[in-house]
Amino acid sequence: MATKEEVKKLMDDRDELDKQLADHFAILKVNNVDMETPLVDAEGFPRADIDVYAVREARNKVICKLSFPNPLTDMFEMSKQF
């Protein structure tokens, strides 16, 4: 069974993860793109109206944070059962 301190730390860690995700999605929003918007034009050249590097980096970080099993969420959900 998790103690109050452990649950508090898990909640803080999860809040930090949520903040990081929000920061990455903000980069996408500033560039008016989402996770599926093409980064090249019809001729195959990188789009000049967006920061392609920042968008690729933000997308990568979102995918990494959401794709792998998240032990924080699992532990947090388990601790709420007790």
C-alpha cells in the first residue's frame, strides 16, 4: 500500500509530465500544425511557414512520452485503490 508521501510524489511527477506534454503541444499550436500535418510542401521541400525542426522535436517527445507504458500512471491508479 502506498503512503501519502508516495502518492503525493506520484501526483507531482504526473503533473510534471502533463506540463511537459502541454509545452510540446504548444509548440505545435504556435506553428499551426498537429501530429499529422505534413512538414513538406507539394514539391517535397520543407515548409517555410513553420519551424520544421521544432515541430519534429515536439512530435518526437510527445510520441515518446505517450507510447511507452507509463509507470507513473499505473502506480497512481494502483495507489487510488487503497
